[in-house]
Amino acid sequence: MVSTQAPVGTPAKPAKSKKQWKIVRAAKIRGGFEQTSADLGVAEIGEIIEEIESRVNSRGVTRVHYARGWLSVKAADGGTILQAY
């Protein structure tokens, strides 16, 4: 079977359009793409953010870069952090 998943760290989509996301669950904002990067605080539920870029990590989780840092679309337990807005 051929994998259709992009290589780790590859942008999940082109940066042409500015996608917006709604934060639906509290989550740590990270300073970099890696989930072990510096903790920059906690995202506010209800906040609408504008994506600068997004990439898929080694666990297959999409990470979204925005003005305050990086967030995952899904939490480690599978819960939703970001919903397309």
C-alpha cells in the first residue's frame, strides 16, 4: 500500500489562503513546531486565530502556527483543540 501522507514537517497546505481556526479547548501555546518547544502560555477558548502555516508532525498531528505561537489541531487524547472557522 502506498502512503499518501506528506513527509514529517512538510506544510499541510499551501500558505496562499489565510485559514482561520476557533480555539475550542484550552491548550499550551508552544514557541516552535515541536511539541517540546518553549511553553508560551495557554490558548483562550473562543479565540479566533489566523493560520500563518501548518505542518504535520511525526505523530500525524497537524500543528498550526499563528501570531502567538504553535497549537495542535488535536490533543494527545484525541480531543479537538482547533476547529476550522
